[in-house]
Amino acid sequence: MAIVHGHFDVSVAPAAGQLLAWRERLGMIIDVLPSRATIALPFHGVMDRYEVGDLLFTDSETDQVTQERTIARISRDNLRRIAFHMVLSGANGCVVGRPANRAGSAQEVGILAIDLDQPIFAQRDACRHATLFVPGTRLQHLFPDPGALHGRVLGPHQPTVRLILARALRLADGIRHLAAEAACRELLALVELIAAAYAEAAGLRGGKRAIARAMAFDHARRFVHAHLTDSELTPESVLQALGLSRPSLYRLFQHEGGLGAYIRHLRLRAAADDLVRYPGLTVQEVAYAVGFQSASDFTRAFRRAYGMAPLEMRHYGGARDGEQAE
């Protein structure tokens, strides 16, 4: 095992090209959205990148930046990790939302979880930040469905979060001086702390009640995945099949906006893949295949979720066939 280190600084580019240089560097993961006004202005952006085994840790410092990861981009790359974005110092105001409407209110962010298999829009103030990219398998002992973490924010003033951020800052300052094995241990310890903090926030840790809640969530999640393509799958059918009370089932999927929203998200995400993977299928065939009862309902839901029609998704998603992320 070895640490693979890379350094990038936009100051080597002309002032009017610095934001575009940053955009090109991050283009393998996420789209940076410059305006006509900001393109011409100087931009501060520095990144140190450390790859250790299956873990990736970046230490960055940037001016204010707007970024998004769209469903079309997701369909073109092979990035399937959970990213924990940690604000280490500086302003921590952030707007987090979905690319379809870019809606969201400004909030203080200590840690933001991003599933790279799901779309997201984020506007962040100037700050120093670290991002830890983790395979979902590293988290499944606490989160059977790590994608459920997507978009969840832990505030910077929580004691556990303060501890995590302090540890991440020490690691960012010292990782280049560590042996690969020691760096891997430090990163895995940080993963455990972050996962535990999210599990505590979700009520999945802390006594028999939390254990029962975690087991119920896993049971419901497995049932939904197993019956996803069944057009008769609804929150009501899950209630009847699992024998849970309506309030209990809602609390399990509260962070997803309820069970109905969770089912719809899974169906739309599967449809987005199918639209690109099977260009010979009609939109109606894709809709039926993932459990929608009509093509019109599917198209409306798809547009609301992703800001484009299914046929547009097929066009943009297939525009760069064969493109692979780093």
C-alpha cells in the first residue's frame, strides 16, 4: 500500500482563467457553475489529494463556489462512493438542494454527506474543507442503505461534529508525513466517527429501541427493493406486508420525505440508468419496467426530480458514451 499524492493550485493560471481551471480539475466528479461575471475574476483554489487503498481524502481551500452533480453526469461516470464534505475553517454557509430546482435555504454545515449516485446542488462560501470519499461497503455495518445519507447535514456546533472536524483538520495537516498504513488507520477511524455521528442523528444507535428501529428500517428497505418493479408497491402495501404502524413507517423514512418519496426516488434512479443503458426501449417501456403505471406520470415525476424530460436524459446521458471518471 502507498499514498498517492497530488497537488493542484489555480494560481498558476491567468486570473481570468482560474475559475475555469478549477472547473476543469473538478470536472471528473462534479460540475462547477461559473457565471459570466465570476469567470473574469481571480479565483483562489488549492487542493491536495491523497489516495490510500480504496479511500480518497482531499484537503481544499477555495473562494465561494457553486457546484452540481446532475443525473446526466451520473449516468456517464463510474463514481459510486459516499463523500463526506467537512468544513474545516472559514465561513460555513451553504445552500444544499436538488439540481432540478436548486432550492434550499442557507444553513451552517459541519459535515455534508453526498451519495455520488444521486444528484445534488450546493453553493458554498469561501472556506477550507476536506472531503473523504468512502465505498458504501465501508458503511453498511451502520447503514444498510448508505445512499440514505445523501444530502444530510450535521451542524458544526454539535460536540461530536466538533471532534470530527478537529480530527480531520489534524489529519489534513499531517497526512503527508504519515506512512501509508498509519494514514489508512487514521482515515478508517475518521470514517467510523462520521458514520457513528450520522447513525446517532438518525436514531440508529443507543439501546434496544435504536436497534429495533435499525432492524425495522433494514427489513422495510429490503422489502421495497425486492418489489420495486411491482406497480402495486405503495406505502399501503408495505404497511400491510410488514405489519408496521403508519407513524412508525413514516419515522423510518422521515429523512427521505416519507416512504412514498423513497419508492419514487428508487424507481426514477433505476429508470435513469435504463434510459441510457437500453436506448432501444421506449419511455413507456422504461416507465412500466420500474413500476410506474403510466408514461405520463413517469415523465412528470422524472422532470420534477431531475429538471429534464426522460428523452433529454437519454440524449445527454449518452452524449459521452465510454467516458470514465478518474
